[in-house]
Amino acid sequence: MKLVLIGIQGAGKSTQGVLLSEKFGIPYLSSGHIFREMAKEKTKLGRWLKETLNSGALVPDAETLQIVLTYLEKPEYAKGYILDGFPRTVVQAEAFNGSIDTVVYINVNAKEALWRISGREQRRDDESLSAIRKRIELFFSATMPVVEYYRQINKLIEIDGEMSVEAVFADIVNKLK
């Protein structure tokens, strides 16, 4: 099973990704985690990624595709994965299209997402208010077309992400059957 989780920052993708990974026994992988790990490296690419992430900007398509597709070649992902944070643009979706079975769109409005993020006890370096606002704007301009792309090719299931964690999880599992 190869799943992609899409939703605005704060929608609960990582929470659901971990739960789904445990349920189905396939690894959960966040593109943001890959980028944040690489941003810690004292390399030219690491420094560039750190600046890009901290500004709230998206990593450009070419670099994102190269990094994520190379990462997914690791043997632990051969039997499937749950991927969060990729694809974020239609260009990425088209390049990645044959590599997934289902896209789960966790629908949460921007106000709810901001409230959730601001309530986190520990926020990451790339979660400044300006970076979060920029990411929310980018979600609507760059990623909502990805949701529509997958809806049109019948690979999308939409979930009301404003329910409880348990209800969201149950809805995802039910719609995957």
C-alpha cells in the first residue's frame, strides 16, 4: 500500500501517519522530516534547505523530486509507505503519479490549523508565525490544485480533519477498505 497524506500544516497528517503506519505495518515518512534532517547537515545543500524552510517557502520541484524519489528507493519502502508532505505541486504529482495508490486529503480550515499549531508545546524552528502564514497561503495556491488533480483521477479520499483524532483515523481506515 502506497498512501499520500495531504493537508494544511496543522491538519494532523503526522499524527494520522503514525497511527496508519502502526495499523498497516508500513513505514511513515514525512518529506518535511527528510528536509529538516538534511538542513542540520553542515553542507551547502543543508544550509540552503534550512534557509528555505525557515522562510516558509517550498523547496523547488526539481530538488524536491530528486530528494524524495531517491529516499523512496531505500529497501524499507519497497513494500509500501505512508508519505506526508509530498507531492505539494501538480508538477510533483504528475512526476510521482504511478507511485501511489491513494491520496488522503485531511481537510482542516486555516483558522483551525493556526489554532492547533499555536497550541503546540514544542514548536520547530520553521514554525514562526510568518513562516506558518506563508505555508498556509502556499497550501491554498500550490497544493489545493494537487488535491483537485487526484480527485479528477479518482485517487483521492477526503476526510473531515476537524473531528477527534480517533474519528479521523476511523474514517480514513473505513474509506481505505
